[in-house]
Amino acid sequence: MARLNILLINHYAGSVRHGMEYRPYYLAREWVRLGHRVRIVASSTSHIRAQAPEMNGRARLDQTIDGVDYTWFATPFYQGNGAARVRNMASFVWRLLREGRALAREVQPDIVIASSTYPLDIWPARRIARLAGARLLFELHDLWPLSPMELGGYSRWRPFIMLLQAAENYACRHADAIVSILPKVREHLEAHGMAPHKLHIVPNGADPAEWLAGSDSLAPETERRLAALRASNDCIVGYAGTHGIANALDTLVEAASLLRHRRVAFVLAGGGPEKQRLRLRARTLALDNIHFLDPVPKQQVPALLRRFDLAYIGWKRQPLYRFGIAPNKLIDYMMAARPVVHAVEAGNDPVADAGCGVTVAPEDPQALAAAIEALMATAPAERDAMGLRGQRHALAHLTYPVLGQRFLSACTGDPQHG
């Protein structure tokens, strides 16, 4: 197999050193292991990273992480989703335009991937691809501008929304291939100019080595609290991840209220903007069956999840989910072999596909409580079988060694590639 030079542009790309977003790092690492050379170009500033790269006043930082070359462009600080974030995006795209010729010369890419969640990087990416004679691939994480329109209520005639729409249309027409994390986007993309043969679905995934190498121990205080809950309850229903509006944790709190007289403990581990409000709500409802834990280090997540009997993931009722979902959290639950209680209405249902749990309607505490009771009444062997079905499904279809190969097939246009 010929060695490929791959240039992956992702404004929000992270790494195991920096935190989310992890997907670009894991895919790039797989490609490096297969003998290819990968350069990730990312912004120095991202609202989802735990640790920013140390720019020390530099406009550009080049470094190598686990064999993957990174180029960080300095961009201005921002918070929230207002004008400052738009300026941050504009700064990154401008740097790509200004540095495009140099990147084409340095990397000599065979493949250029535009992957920044928002589609504005498609224009500098295509310029770099044309300068290098490379194939151009567009990776779709979320549907922009549809997401800010449907979630944020922005008008389609707002100038920034119109610019985003022009970029999406351009990507649909000019990319050689399109990879989507979301599985139900074909009709939407074809309506914006994508030829049918261009679309490839490559969902999010997990790194199996991290699960094999992960310690089974937790911090002493966390271990003590979970052991006490195990001793005094018949079931632990757990959630691990961000406490945000989109995670529908109010539904879980209300289900806990309905089950307050059962021997079931609800554990919410993680941080986020809604955590303090959820604590106050549980206190107002006088719920002593809900327990909030601090976030655990990434390497301890497998150990935490294995302490749960059931794992919860929920969503708000949102029409945008008609295009499908691909949550990382659910893959973690599957890898931990946990039966899943899934509250969603979407274009796809990975829990049903894997047969690894029960799905109920979103924002329906009564249905969620009934599903938890039904799973508690299920024989332990059957619950274990559910969890193992999810784990087998994830190992077969949702690990980065598998997904890295699928992505390369899309990149090269060769279904047998790799």
C-alpha cells in the first residue's frame, strides 16, 4: 500500500494531552500506525478542550503527539456562542487561507479533509487540495447551518447563516467524498447538491486499547461512596458525562423521584453548566437516592461504568435528531458491557440495533421509571447478556482500528483500501 500524506483540518481537534475533541486524534493515530503521514491543523482556542496548547505568544506551534504532526494556529479567546466565537472561527479560516500555499508545500497532501464542525473551512481546504493535486474530503459532524437555525432559532436570512449555507452547498458540490458521523443525512445533503455516490457513514468510536489497559480502581473517596451504595441498594443507575441541557438529566431526576421508595440509587458523575441546578432540584425534591460525583479521569471511566448496573443516556425531544445520533457516551457504555436505558426519538437507535438495552420516549419520566423497573425485574443473566451484546457490537463496528480503515476507504475512493 502506498504511503499517503493526509492533511486533516479541524478547528476543535484535541488529543489525549489536550482533551476533546478526540476523534481526529484517534483516526490520525490509526492512519499513522498503517504507515501514513498525518498533519492535523487546529485552532489554539477551543471551548471543549481541557488543556490548550502552550503557544507562549507564538502565532503558530508545530509539535508531534504519538506520531501525529500537529499545527496549532493562534486564535482569539472566546466564550459562549456569540460574536466572539464567530471572530474566532473567522481568524482560523483566515489563517488557513493565508497559510494554504505553505501547508500544501510542507505536507504535500494526497488527501485534504475539511472537518471543523462548521463548514467554512471547505474553501481554504479546497484551495490547498487544488494546489497539491489532492483529493478533497468533507467530514460532517453536525448539520450547519441547520443546527443553529433549529436549536438557536436563527433566521435563514441572517448573514452568517447564509454564509454557512453557502459553505455547505459548496462542500456538497465540490468535495470528492463526504464522511458523515450522522447516519440519516443523505436526503438533506443531496438536496444541497451532493451526488449520491459521495456519501460514507463513519460513526464515532472507542479505542479498545484504552479499555484493555484501563485500571479497575477509582479514587478512594469515589470507591467508598459507590461501595456504600452497592451495599444498601439493589440497583445503581448511572450517568457519566457532561451535565448540560441537551443531556436531559431533568428526566432522570424526575424518574428518581418516582422511584424514591425503591432500593435504587442514581449516580450522576461529571461536570457541566447544569450540575449545580440539578443538585438544587434534587435537594428541593428531598431526594436522597441521587448522588452527584465529580468527573473522573479519562483512564478511570471504564472502572466507573463497570460499577453501574444500568447506564442512562437521554436526549431532549428535538426534530434535528431526525438526521441520526452518534454519541460517544453510548459507545463507552457498550464497551463497559452495561445494559442501557435510552430516552430518545431519533432517525436511528444504536441501542435497538445492538440489542443492548431498552429505549423509551424522551422527556417522559414515567416511561423512564417503568423501563428501569422492568430492567431491575429482568434476570441478572439476561441483563448481562444485553451488556455483552453491546460490547460485541462496539468491538465489531465502533472501534477506531475499524473506523480508521472505513474512513480511508472514503478518502481514497477504494472500498478495498487498507
